Amino acid sequence: MLFRSAIFATLAAAVTASFGADTMITPQNDFNIPADSKIGRKLMEKARFLEGNNQVNAEDWLYGFSIRYDSCASLIQIREEGGNNDEGLLYTQNMVKFTLCPGSSDGCSGCGSGAATYVVNMNDFVDAYTEMKLEAQEYACEMIREYCYCENANDDQVCENQCYTDAGMDVCIEYEGGDEFEIQRYLECAEMEGGNGNNNNNNQNGYYNQNNGGVDMYRQYWVGPTCSEKDGKSIHMRVFYDAGCTTQAPTGVYEAFHYGAALPFETTSIVTHSDCVSCLKVDQNANNNNNNNNNNQNQNMETNELCKESYEMAAKCGSGGSSAATAFAVIFAITSLILGAYAFFLYRKIHRAKVNLAQAELGVA
């Protein structure tokens, strides 16, 4: 104890000598810590706001960052309490990994080896991602329509559609009678429309009902997202046999129930590989009021919903995170692998039991 006190006394004397006898550290009234600095981020993570005060959200420092999508994973899990007859015993847990990169205007060039990495539920990430993309798309379509000169056109709709085509935005064209695929409806593994076991298409699918390629038109199917096993980065929509989206149905099932239309995002990824998205919320109204003159110095710096929701729901596993958060991420990964392996073992066991039962029934018959 005396030895430790002597060491502290020696260190204190050395520090005093280095500053000088007349040197005193005084607080600076105009000293500010940027919210997006390393110290600022650490303070914001530890901060707790007083009730009743109009304070900004703790995540608002995120506007100085960008999110980079890295990869995904799909793990078969066991439902709590064994599930039920409708849900089944197994379900697929989809996860997304992303990196938080410093800088909101220069892309993700600031992402180095020390950038923080996060893991979040795929449903939450894709929901916020697609919502942001849809808003940006609607705004782009509106701008094309506003600046499309169709006053002397014979058909305003044809003129507008041509403007969309010229701008490379065919997605803005609305086709009469066309039903849009609601991707956000299927993020939780939902029952496929028309595939509910009673053939809602009323045998009006023409070729696909007569030549359905072996597709069972009288059973239930489900649609949900999954991570590609080929690259671990592409997120696709797939048709499944079960409510847990664990057993994929063959290609052609969706087409058989939808007049030959292909399942959206079956071959293309919902989220672009290494896509870099600024966390700074874009105020479209402010852009319109400023007449696109980049006069946005009065615009409040806010964080968009994608970054807010992803950060709030994520488990941090980067070098910049706390040891507890890192430990949680490691434990989560290990337990997920163990449970996934056990779930796969149960799946194979159940599948073999069904095959043996079917063979036994055929033998009896």
C-alpha cells in the first residue's frame, strides 16, 4: 500500500514539474466537443437526458456518418416452446451486418479497419432500406413530372411516360391493372397470395394452370427474404413450403400463381452489395424551397430512419464498441451457430421421418 502511494506521489510530482509550478489548467468557456468525434460519440452513448427537456435524440449524431451494407446470414432456429401447428417448430432467423462509416457526404471512403461493425435483424434493416429507396424514387418521379413539358401534347400520360423513359426511370410508369409487389409485406415470411390451398386463381391462369410444371396448386406457400448461400451478400425473395420459411420451394411456384410473372428480387438482390447510404436526412421540402441552389445552410441536421432504426436495433461487434457489447455479439454468434446446427439436425430428422412414413404408406397400399 505504501509502495503504491509512493508511485502515485512520484507520478503527480512528475506531472507538476512538466507543467511548471505556475501552470494551472483552467476550463475554457468556448470549448466544444463535436458530436461526431470519438469523444462525442462515447459521451452520447453514455448520456441520459432529463425528462421534460426538449433534447435531441441520442442518435442524432449519426447524421455525420454513412451506413455501408456488408453481408447477411440466414440461420434455422427453434421456436420458443416448440411453436404451434400453424407456425411449426423451426423458423429462419435472417441477419444483416453493416458498418458505420465516418462522413455523410464523401461516401464510405472513411471506412477503415477500425470502423464499427453492427449486426441487426434483416427484416428491420430491409424494411427501413426499402422505405428510404421508395421515398427517394417517389421524389425523383415527381421531379421528372414537374419538369416534363406536356402542355401541347396530344396525350399527357403518353408524354409523361416518355419523360420517364428518357430519364431512365421506367419504374415511374404506372400500368393500368398492374399490381405492385409489396415487398415489406413479405419481410416476416408471409403467406403467398393465391397459394392458400384453395386455388384462388379460379383456374384462370391459362398456361400455368394447364402446364404448371408439377406445381401443387392446392397447397399453401409462403414468401420471405433469405441470404444467398453463394456469396453471403445477396438478399433474395424466395417461395417456401412452411410458415417458418425454412424449406424452399422450387422455382416456378410464384409464376404458376401469378400469370407467369416472376417473383421480384428472385435473381437480383434487394440491397445492393456494399451500398453506401448517407445517414443525413434529406429534407425534400427544403430542397424545393431553395430551388435546388444548394442553399441548405438553414436545414436542420437530422438522422434518417434507416440509420436510426438500424443503430437502435443492432448488436455492436466493432472495435469501437464496449467490451460488454462485443461479448454479447460473440456469444450471440456462437449460440446462433449451435442452435442453427441443432435445428438443422431436427429438420433432417423430421424430413427423414416423413420420407419413411410415406414409404411405409406406399408399402401398405
